Amino acid sequence: MTDIEDFLRRVKKEMSTPGRIQLIDRAKNIDDIARLGLKWKHEILSLTYEDYDRGPLPDHSGVGEIWEFIPEIDGVMVYIKLKLDSERGVVCLSFHEACGPSTLPYRQERKEDTR
């Protein structure tokens, strides 16, 4: 968990500097953010280790590593793929409804109240 929490701290620190976050302009990202009515920057700042899915993984289309998170937002599982880049800061490569398999190794099952 320490590596995950360290990564999220670095993300939040980068995001505290104006202009140090970028959403990759892909139709799927833009469409799902609009359809789900999400504030993507706020949702990234709200990530915790429990939302962690995989990473760090090599970025096959560039230099560095990517991290994948799948938080549940308003009842919808949302796939978020992030990267820290020395020039651009936080790069959000994906932000859309989750549609593939997930691991979520730290997700705590939410127990329903059975009273």
C-alpha cells in the first residue's frame, strides 16, 4: 500500500500546481465524463489505495509508468489510468466507465446493514 499511497500523494502535490494536470482528449473519456456528470479532477483527488487496481506498469506508448484505479462513483465503476510525467505533471490517460476485468486487491467489501 505504501507505493500506492506515495503515488497518490505525488499526484495530489502535482495537481496543486496550476497547469500540472492533463486529460487526454479521447472521445471515450470526454463522452463518459459528460454522460456521468463527473468532475474528473475532483475524482482523481479523491482516489485512495482501496481504488487501486494495477500498477505500476510500463507505458507502452511512452516513457514511464502507468497506474490504474477503479473507484465506485455514484454507483458506477470508473476506470482511471494515470501517469506522472516530468514535463506535463499528472496525465490522465483514461477516465471512463470500467468495462474490463479488474483486480481491486485492497477493496473492502461493503457489508449491508441487515437490521
